[in-house]
Amino acid sequence: MRKITLSIVTCMVFVFANAQSTRFGVKGGLNISNFTGYQEDVKSLAGFHIGGFAEIKFSKKFAIQPEFLFSTQGTTIEGFDGDSNTSVKLNYLNIPVLAKYYITDAFSVEAGPQIGLLLSAKSRGEDIGDLYKSSDFGLNLGLGYNFTEDFSIGLRYTIGLSDIADVPDDYDDYPDFYNASFKNSNFALSLACKF
């Protein structure tokens, strides 16, 4: 984790040193998340995200946008363990770093990697954090539209790249729940305000 943090800080120092302009902002919105690769019947879970970002412009068309987001994710498992539907709720601190290209002054496309640090995991009111890995890696693809210089809307899909289950070998309470590797999947709709 120290190496990752040091690498991020080094990259940010380089980016800020070569930027033409930088604007900071806050954003928040709706998450529609799920697990991919899971073998049981699952359906999407609604959540939210909120946090801050910096848009670091190198030219009129190109920018880098690092973000720090609190994000609620997870899934709903249908008929889990023969019971009623059960929600699995995961809270992450997500740190995406996006390359952003402005097709027009208002419309942009973006893509970039993301690391997610697991803050908590719960199901049926119980802590299940020991069944999930402490970090998650993903790839973001998105679109943005600026209504004005200060206000914008964005739509983003995060493709999970790493397995998130981390079940101990002696865990046998719900063996079918973790019988396959699975990854996070998340659609996010955001409203943002720049300062």
C-alpha cells in the first residue's frame, strides 16, 4: 500500500507541475451496482457516491481528473440460502484517475483506472468484512456534459478487474455463496460543481 500511495503522490506532483490550469470540485450521485461472475441469481443494488476531484487541464481538449469518492456498492442475492432476498452492502473509498478528452467545449469522454479501499461490508446487519478483499481494482469508462463552466453531469461504468471475495479456508457457514470468483460492477450518474 505504501508503494501505491508513493506512486500516486509522485504522479500527482508531475501532473500539477505540467498543468496549464487546475480546478477543484465536489460531486455526488446515484450508484447502480452488482457482482459479475457470481453463480447465483443476483439483481442490482442502488446506492450513492460523494466526494471531491481535481480537473487538471494540459490543453483545451485534454485533462487528467483524480477523484476521492465514498461509494456504496454491492448486490442483492435472490433466494440466498433458501431464504428471502439478501443484500450485500460494501462501502469503498474509491480513487479513480481519469484521462479526459473534450470532444467539444461541453461534451467529454473519459477513461482510467481505479483503486477501491474497502471500508466496510455488511449483510443482514452483520459485519462480513473478513469475507472480502481489502482492495479492489477497476477500469472506468464514462461520458460528461458541462451545462456551464461550473456545473456538469456525468455517466460512468466501472468494470471490476479483480476478484473481491476473500473467504477463509475454514469458512463453511454459506459455502455456496463464495463458490466462484466475482467482481464489482457499477454504473454511476453524477452531478458535479467546480470552484
